[in-house]
Amino acid sequence: MKYNRVLTLKNGKKAILRNGDAPDGQEVFEVFNRCHGETDYLLTYPDENSFDPDAEAEYLAEKTKSENGIEIVAEIDGKIVGTAGISAVGSKFKVRHRAEFGVSVLREYWGLGLGRALTEACIGCAREAGYEQLELNAVLENERATSLYRDCGFVEFGRNPRGFKSRTGKYQEVVYMRLEL
Ligand SMILES: CC(C)(COP(=O)(O)OP(=O)(O)OC[C@H]1O[C@@H](n2cnc3c(N)ncnc32)[C@H](O)[C@@H]1OP(=O)(O)O)[C@@H](O)C(=O)NCCC(=O)NCCS
């Protein structure tokens, strides 16, 4: 899928939200690893990234060609500072109406409105692709994320008290949320 939008952030700077494509592979790979190292709320630790820059480029090219998936990058002053995407839950008839959503922004750019803009962009793309339900999971204590999702209309439908086990040794309760489109 394709996407392109310019928005003005809370600090007055302009950001571009656009679908990531093959030439972004190296930078998206680096931003993924940075984002995943800056917070303990995501599933993957940077050393568990299953992609290298070439595989990331291929993934982004496939998403651009896809009719029901997208990876959107947020760019400020020509630098990628966050990503968000939607993917089909599955291709079988009974689950074809469902998509999964994920978002992350580099910590130094939090609080500027990028998380909300990326989330809203993905909701719009999910509708355009014909999905009926968008799903996500989040660590309960990640209030910045869960309050944003609630605000965008996502509703909690379950919790797993020991959903994640952090490398700190602590369990993290995982909240499942869904949005009817
Ligand atoms: C979650 C995340 C994407 C939010 O991105 P962001 O760019 O900071 O989001 P925004 O600036 O659009 O802020 C979103 C809203 O949260 C609010 N918010 C900020 N801090 C908050 C807090 N501690 N508690 C509750 N709400 C908070 C903001 O006020 C804003 O609301 P508004 O649009 O009504 O002003 C970002 O923090 C992130 O990438 N975190 C690490 C990765 C992650 O946790 N991803 C989600 C996994 S489920």
C-alpha cells in the first residue's frame, strides 16, 4: 500500500509520513534496533531482530506492493524517526477480516504527536484495505501507548498476566486490544 502525508508536530516542525520502501531498508533496520533498545515494552530485543538491512529492504518493498499491508515511516529533516505498520493476521477465510498493528518512535521524538499520527494513518490504511478489525497487544504499564490506543477507539478484550518475561526477570502483563473498523 502507499501513503503520503505531511503534518505539523507539536513543536512546529514538519514531519512526513510515507510508506517505507526498499531504499529505506538500512535506516529502518537501524531505527528498529534503536527503538527496541530504548524501551522494555516491545516483544523483540535488538539482538533478536530476525532481519538484516537487505531483508528489511525486501520486506518494505513487499509491503509497498501489497494490497493489504503497509509499513509507514515518519521522517523529520530527512531522517526516519519512527515506524508503524499493519499486517494481515492470516489469509484463511475465517481470519481475513483481521489485521495486526504495531508502532514505535525513537525516544527523543516522543510527545510530539507522531505516535498518534502514525496510529491514525494505520487505522485509515486498515479501513482502505477492507479489514473489519485491527488488533494489537501492549504491556499494561506502557500507559503512553495504552492511553493513546484507547483514545483512538481501541477496546481491551483480555489480559495475560505473564504475557512477557523481561530480561530484568520480571513478568509483564500483556493487554489485548481491538478496534472495529
Ligand atoms: C507509544 C508511542 C508510540 C507513543 O508515541 P508518541 O510520539 O510519544 O505519541 P504522541 O506524541 O502522539 O502522544 C500520544 C498521546 O499520549 C499522551 N501521553 C503522553 N505521555 C503519556 C503518559 N505517560 N500517560 C498517558 N498519556 C500520555 C500524549 O499526551 C498524547 O495525547 P494527545 O495526542 O491527546 O496529546 C511511543 O512512546 C513509543 O514508541 N514507545 C516505545 C515503543 C512502544 O511502546 N510502542 C507501542 C507498543 S504497544
